[in-house]
Amino acid sequence: MGLKEIHKDLIDKQGRRKYFRMLNPELENKPFTIKPNSIKKKQRIVFIVPNFHWIDEDVNALWDLVPWNLCQIASVIEDICDEIIIIDAYKENLSEKELTEKIVKFKPDIVGLTVLMDQYAEVTPITTRIIKKISKDIITVLGGVYAMANPERAMKDKNLDYVIIGEGEYVFKQLVGFYSGACDLPSRGICFRKNNSFELENRGHAKFIKDLDQLPKPSYHLIDFLS
Ligand code: B12
């Protein structure tokens, strides 16, 4: 079967991908900002790369994954947060107990997880269970390709509070701003449960950031990848 035949249901009459139209693509023209004096309580944030070895000992898991996406997101919220750390449970090959100890010690308000692809989906509920066992009050957020490709599937994990759909920089900043008492929830780019019910509210794909040059440089000082 030719490629055109395989793709026929994915492409519209003008030859464009139907999927892209479904994202309702729009450009974000200016950075999302929060006035420091509007913040009522500064948040403590832990970003986590889950330990993929908990689910996959196959050769694919030998890739070195630098969590630069988390450094990138951290860079836009450093000015509005109390403290931010990145725990790379994959690189450090942490046990569930070791990860628990690190989270307990830091006392986060919000934990942001990244899972690059579907291949690692199963590690998410293991990690969110660890977090919610420490405290039900910690807000859990998941971003990355696995989450955005199918947010409803990711949200089947009852210990997950939010999925970020699309580029996370401004969406996460607004989510942190919401829990800091400074603004509303983002109007796009999140999926969550309505009023503690089982019903999901999917606000669709985030706007695409038009000018990436306006983003600050990634917060590489939060990781020590070469050690
Ligand atoms: C670079 C890359 C790799 C690199 C990874 C290097 C690295 N340091 O991460 C390497 C070469 C290792 C790689 C390998 C593979 N890859 Co790859 N890879 C990519 C690629 C091209 C870009 C990923 C990336 O870095 N994007 C840029 C960063 C900044 O974006 P991001 O991580 O998505 O983060 C943004 C948002 O998602 C969100 N976000 C992410 N995390 C979080 C967390 C929080 C808390 C928040 C708020 C937001 C948030 O905000 C971020 C900033 O905007 C994607 C394609 C794509 N367009 O995404 C494929 C892709 C992820 N890979 C894919 C695949 C299949 C693989 C392999 C399995 C291939 C193979 N058969 O071996 C292997 C698996 C390796 C492994 N074991 O992990 C698929 C996954 C498909 C799926 N649905 O799961 C993709 C989508 C390509 C494709 N279209 O098929 N890959």
C-alpha cells in the first residue's frame, strides 16, 4: 500500500493534516506575565523525571535524556516561586523509597512530571502514587508527548491532577499562578477533573508560542548532568 493510501483519512482536501486543524492552532504573541505583588503564596515546585528503569530494562532505556524541557519550564517560573528543584530519578536510578525521601524533604506544593513518550506511560501512575502517598494536597501535573497525545488516557490515573497539552512554559506559569492566588486557570492547554468529580474538562491544545526568543534561557543550574 502506498503512503498516500495509508494517509488518506489523515489528510484533508487541501492536502493538510486534519489532526493539526483539530488542535485549533493559534499563536501566542506575548509572554504570560504575573505581577510579583499579586502573589499570595509562593509555591514550592519539584520537577521529576521518573525512573524509567522501574518499568523498562530493555536496551531502549539506555538513552541519556537531558531534562532540558524541565529546565526550560523552570526558567519562566523562577521569579514567582519560593524554590524549585529538579529530581532526575532516571539518571540517578532512584528507588521508590529514595524518591519518596527526596520529596518529603523538600515539601513541595506542586510536582511536575515529564514523560517523553508512550513507551514510558506506565511509570506515571507509579510516580503519582508515591507523591499522593506523601500528601494528597500535593498537586500533580504531567507534561510531554505521552500526556499531550492522549490526555484523557493519562487522566485515568486517579493520582494525576492535571495534564499539560502542548508547550508548557506559559501554561504551567499560569497554573502555578493560580495556586499562588494570582490568576485564573489557563483557558487552553490543560485537562483536569471538574470540581473533584470524575468528569474531565479538556481545554484543548495550548497556543503555540510565536517568539521562542522571548523565553529565558533554560535553568541549567538546577541540574548537574555531567556528574
Ligand atoms: C529529541 C527526541 C528524542 C531524543 C530524546 C533526547 C532528549 N534529551 O529528550 C532521543 C533521540 C533520545 C529519542 C529517542 C526515541 N524517541 Co524520540 N523524539 C524526540 C523529539 C524529536 C523531540 C522531543 C523534544 O525534546 N522536544 C522538545 C521539548 C522541549 O519538548 P517536550 O519534551 O515535548 O516538552 C514540552 C512540552 O511537552 C511540555 N512538557 C513536557 N514535559 C513537561 C512537564 C511539565 C511539568 C510541564 C508543565 C510541561 C511539560 O512543555 C515542554 C516545553 O514546551 C520527539 C518529537 C517531538 N516533536 O516531540 C520524538 C518523539 C518523542 N520520539 C518518539 C520515539 C518513538 C522515540 C523512540 C522510542 C524511538 C525508538 N524506537 O528508539 C526513542 C526512545 C528513546 C528512549 N528510550 O527514551 C516519538 C514518541 C511517540 C509517542 N506517542 O510516544 C516522538 C513523538 C516522535 C514521533 N513523532 O514519533 N527521541
